[in-house]
Amino acid sequence: MKSLLEKIYYGELSPCTMPTPTTERYTRARDESEHLKEMLVGKYPDCERLLEQYTDELHSTAACESLQDFEHGFRLALQIILDSLTKD
């Protein structure tokens, strides 16, 4: 069995490959956003492309925030580990 570090090194472990959430809260939010999009496109069909561009940029922003949150959390975890090893 490979160690955790070996799995990371060989690219076998990545937070990006985790499955899409299946919680009720996530499903409800996803369904509601799709419903709202359909309503907007139904009311303003000429704006569909603009709405898609907006959604793409929103997803890009969320991805940047997720990466920053991950990096911060990882650094914090390492600081906690180092602190626990250096204190008696």
C-alpha cells in the first residue's frame, strides 16, 4: 500500500477529483439555481449568452476562492502540527 505522500507525488490523490456533493442542501441549491436560470432565459431570451458568460466568471471566481481557502487551511494545519511537535 502506498503512503499518502506517494499517492500525492504520483498524482493519485487530488482534492479536484473528489465527487460532486450529494447532500440535500447542495442538490436543493443546484436545482434552485437552474430553475432561476430557466426563468431568466424564458423572460429575457436575448440575454442567454450574457448569463452564461456571467455564470462562467462566477465559477472562475469560486474556483480561485476555493484554491485560496485550501492553501490557507493546509498552511494552518501544518502550523498546528509544527506547534504541537515543538511544545512540551
